[in-house]
Amino acid sequence: MNKTGVLLINLGTPDSPSVSDVRSYLSQFLNDPRVIDIPWLARKVLVNLIIVPFRAPKSAKIYQKLWTENGSPLLYYSEEAKRLLQQELPQDYQVHLAMRYKNPSIPDVLETMRKKNYSRIIILPMFPQYASASTGSALEEVMRVMKSWWVIPEVKMISQYYNHPTFIDAFVARGKQYTISDYDHVLFSYHGLPERQVDKVYDSGLCSDHDCEQEITHENKFCYKATCYATTRLLAEKLNIPADKYTVCFQSRLDQKWLKPFSDEVVRECGRKGMKKLLVFSPAFTADCLETVIEIGDEYQEIFHEHGGEKVQLVESLNDHPLWIRCLKDLVLAN
């Protein structure tokens, strides 16, 4: 019987919130040349001698705040998505889950899939907007592992789905849990990237040479900045949010040469302007994680309050929402 294997891939999480496990996770994550795209030696010195030793103990304390009785929210909700998707697919499909960093690892899960002798394998990273540091890295790791297989079946890789109707509908449904008119402003906060990484998308010119805030073209269709703005336009239209009532911004920066505007600075400025209530979507994340629960839910709340604001309300990630599971099903069956 011809069977199809489906591999969902999310970014990853430490095995526990202990300092040693967080250190191991950060080391694997930040040593990825697609994440920190600088020369090898400079990356090794920066990551292994500076960032990881100083950041691991601080990050472990944050992960301890994030951890629940189900463990890591990102891993828990990714596993739930796998389980629920399996229930929705025909019997000749089998769903697997891997993390780009740590466990369950891509090499281990692919070895299990290899032994299943699937006729076809569909690779589906859980990142709606393509970025080399997320989708690109996950797909590269899959290719690295599979290139050693003696038998390589038909393989389909899904690079992005930032504008998929059901993906948009799922975030719209999350947003409609709140009365948007009650909020002074809406933020669409995406994970940041170094500007040089979006510049590398283009064979000629820079990201700033293209109208990425306004349109998707043949040239910028894989530009992370352009697809973030495109996702936002679709969500704002469906939620009837006027252009002057929302801001696209980028969080989790490491330095000033990352995509702007920076989310924390936008939150700070909203407080200074006298706004009292902010609603924040984070549509680059399909499962709640440190960047949503802690960075937006806790840290931005603190910033906003310090500058006169009252409430930063995080819109939940898609997690196990039925429309998100339907989106995954649609993507699989269409490919």
C-alpha cells in the first residue's frame, strides 16, 4: 500500500528549564550558520564564549516561568497539532513531529520515517512566513539527513503559507475573542531578523529598494518582511482594523541592525502617547512560546505600564485551534 509520511517541524525548545539544558539548546540554535550568518570563527567565539555562557543562566530563569505542568508550551502544542492532524487525515497518511533544535530531533524522526518505507514524504515547517533562519534551516537539515539515504522517495517541501485562507481565518478567530474596538491600538509583532538576512533574498539591490510594506511581487515573494506585512494586511482587512489603528513591528532583536520598527519601542511610544490598552498579535508563531507568553505577555506589559499604559493583551497563538488543524490538513492534502 502506498503511504505518505508527513513531517511537521517546529523550532525547538530546551528539554527542561535547567541551566544545562538551556545552555545545550542555545548552543545548538545559535551555532546554526543560518541563524547567525557571520564567518565560522567569529560565530564560534561570539556564541560559545560570549552569548551562551552569559545568557544561559538568565534564559533558564525565564524558561522556568514559561514551563507548565505540560512542559514546554511550544512542544506541547506542536504535539497536539500532530495528534489532531493525524485524526483529520486519511488512513494512508502518518504524521510525525520534529524540532529543528533539540528533541525530538530531525535526524531521529527521519530515521523512523525512513524505516516506514513511505512512497511519499511531505515536509511542513510550522513557520508561516519563509525565513532562512527558520524554514530555510529546517529544510536544509532535512536535506542533509536525507541525502545519505539509499532510497529517497518523492519529497514535497512546503516553504511558506503566510496568505493561506485558513491560516488567516485561524488568527482572525483568535482575534475575535477580543472586542478590538476596546483597544487603543493593535500591534502585529513578528520575530525580528537582521536586515542583512532579508537583503540576501534579492539577486540585486536591497530589501529597502522594494515596496515590501505595500505589496508582494515576483521579487519579494520570499522576503520575510514583505510576507509579514502581507499577512498583516489580510488580517487587518478581515478584522476591520483601519490602517491608522495598527502597527507592524518586530521583536526579539539582538542589535540595532534588525528589522524595524522594534516592538518594545512601539509599546513604549504607545504608552507615552497616552494609550491605555494594546492588543498584540504575533502571527509568525503558530504555538505559544517564550517570545509570546513571556516577551509580549510579561515584558511588554511591564514596559507599557512604566510609560503610562495599563494593559497589553496578547492574542493567543494558533496552538490547537480547529482552524489551524484544518489549515495543516489543507496544506498536506494539496501537496
